Amino acid sequence: MRLTMNIHEYQAKALFKQYGVAILDGILAENADGAANACKELEGKIWVVKAQVHAGGRGKGGGIILCRSVDEVYEAADNLIGSNLVTPQTTKEGVSVNKVYVETSSTIKKEYYLSIVTDRSSEKNVIITSPEGGMDIEKVAEETPEKLLTQPIDPVAGIQPFHIRKIAYFLGFDKNQTKQLSSIINGLYNL
């Protein structure tokens, strides 16, 4: 029996926050007015409006929009909500957007990719990471697999300090970054 759980980004981030993983502030909106009002509650002057759909590649499909004013947030939400978003991972009809997540923006110095998946063949969780970010992780896996690290985790022993050190070394992290990575991975793994 195969169980699948589909949750939206805003739901995942609520879980992350509950388990001590640092996240940006964000507010769910079901209409353009709600999105514009979210800007007033969130700090900053730049926001990101994100379509909440069960599909990857939202950015490539136009479902993640950087906005520099409340009017732009309103317009982005108004255009997304009620539309069908077509991404590289949907059918040509796309998926219906019913909600958006308005999030504060951040300055990105470098992107990394990290996921925890279940490998059914080994019956273990596996941490997959890359210093190449996640926007085109499938392309990275296909063209430069040496830029991906796959770290199996024994289900009985769980995450061990040597796992964190190995991942941090692969990513080129210093001591402070390794400490932060440890907090993030342990928080995610204990969800």
C-alpha cells in the first residue's frame, strides 16, 4: 500500500516553524484583497506571491511573482487566483490556483538544495543535497550527478553527527554554517 501526502507550501512551512526550522514570514490569501492586506502585516517593502498548487516548477510556470508594491501584490494575486497554472510538472491544462501565499522577500546570496525522501527499495530515508540550488535539480542530476550527494539514514539510528559533517563538507560549509545546517536537518527529520 502506497500512501501519499500532498500539502501546500504554507502548510509545510507551518510544520517547519513548529519544529524550529527558520522560515520567512508569510500569510495565506484567498483573494487579491487578502494578499494586499497581508503586505501590511508583513515587514518589508518587497514580497513574493506564490501560487499554492500541488505541482513543482511554479516559478517556471509564472506561479511565483516578485512584487515591489502593494498594488503589484494585488495584481499578482488577482491574476493567479482562479487561473490554471501550467508548469513543467502539470498537464497542458494546468492546475487550478485557489490560494496564494504572500511571503516577505530575502536577499539570496547562494542557493542550495536539500530534501529528505523515502527510498522504498532500501526502506530508508535519504537526504539528497546539492550546492547547485533546487530550481533545476532534475537537470543537475542528469547532467552533473557528481554535484548531488545522497546520504541514506538508518531508520533505527536516525540522523547522526557524521551525516551532518559529511553533508556540510560536501556543500563547502564552515563551522557556523554546519551548526545551522544541523539545526535545520534535525528539525526537518523530526517532523
